[in-house]
Amino acid sequence: MDHSTILEMRSITKTFPGVKALQDVNLTVRRGEIHAICGENGAGKSTLMKVLSGVYPHGTYDGAIVFEGQEVEFGSINDSEGRGIVIIHQELALVPYLSVAENIFLGNEVRGAGSLIDWNKANAEAAKLLARVGLDENPTTPVSQLGVGKQQLIEIAKALSKEVRLLILDEPTAAL
């Protein structure tokens, strides 16, 4: 593996009762590359991404995952996110009644003095993240007021707030 390679999935095989969803799949991704994994429904695209992100933990599949030169064994999605692999699922995980900024930092709140959330700082940071994804929206806007394409961009901004190293979009919308 050379230094430009960020991810290698080697001989990934995933079996469910009565179904071999993935058989001996290999994938190599270099830094800065964009890959599209295409196939019919049931071809195993989402299964492969769930193996990578730890939704299907190490030990429930055969093969190896090498991320940034190290073999990794993710036991959960928290493990993969901790290493900078973020997956945005087809079903968006936004809370419609919360603001854009609240959604971006949900579970990872921007703290000020003591343990209080610093909303001014959170909104300012959210505005910077929105600018990075080309979205000109007020961070205090409720997510329910935005279309699906803009919500997908908010998910990407949320991923950027986690210092993402590898971003996976599971069936991104045409609106994006």
C-alpha cells in the first residue's frame, strides 16, 4: 500500500442466513478520489459500506480493512467515526424541529464556560461549515424548512465538523 492509499478492503465476504451478500470484494481508495459504487438493489452496495463503517462489526464478516496504513477492526459506528470515517445514510438523521446548528453539533455540542452550550460560537462555527459546503442558510433555521438537497448538505457539514477523513454517501439524492 502506498502513502496515497487511504482505504483498502480486502476479500470482504458477508453472509446472512441463506444469502451470500458479498463475496471476496476488494476496494482500494486513494486520497482525494471519488468512487461511485453502482449496482442493482440487493447487489451489496450498502452492505459493503456497513461493513466498512462498523454497523456490521469486525467478526461478522471475513476479510480485512486497512485504513491509513493500519488494519482496523471496528466494533461499532462510533469506532469508525473516531478514526474519521463518516457515513451519511440514505435516510437522513436530522431532527426536523431543531435548527441547522443544533443538528450539526447534536451529540457533539460546542461548550462554553462551565458545561453550558455556547450558542453564539455554535452558530458561528455552523455558518463556517455551511459555507464550506456552499449552503447559504442561517444556522438558526429549523431543518424542517429546508428541502432534501439542502438537508443532505447539512449532513455533509455535520460530517466535516467531525474532522472526516473518508466520507461515504449512501445513495445521495439527485437534488444534491
